[in-house]
Amino acid sequence: MALLAPYLLADGRLPVGAHTYSAGLEPAVAAGLTRAQIPALLRARLHTTVVTEAAATALALRAALRAPVDFTPVQEALAARTPTAPLREASAALGRGV
């Protein structure tokens, strides 16, 4: 999993799940996260969000191989993980941008 950590810090040109920013690192630093705590944050993200998004990718691939292609269940499951409508809308807009 350590090899995946740089992807959490990648810029918007990389398809990093539903986000095109560093997965909340900036707000965490602004809230007091220290340099020494960053590896723990990245490990937590790798074990939670990244694993979930990788699973969603596998489900989307499975859906793409079926006829007719229907990504709705995968999109609905991912949307259910996002707590508020404005965040869901922002996530969808970022995803379309990627």
C-alpha cells in the first residue's frame, strides 16, 4: 500500500477516485496536522477511502463488461458514502472533469 501513498498527493491530472485534490491534506494541515502526522493520515486514507474506491472501480469494470452497461448501482453506492448533497454535487462535478 505504501506505493499508493503518492497518489493521494497527486494533482488534478490523475484519476484519484472522486477527488482531484490531495484528499483533505490541506485542511488537515490548516487545522494543525504536523509533518510527522502526515504518514499516519496517508496510511488511514489507504486503508479506508482508497480501498473502498478500488472496490468501486472493480464493480464499475464488472458493470462495463455486461450488456446493457449500467453504472447506476455503483454511482448510487458511492453517493451514499458522501454525507451532504453539496459534497455529492461537487464530487460528481470533479469526477466529470477527470
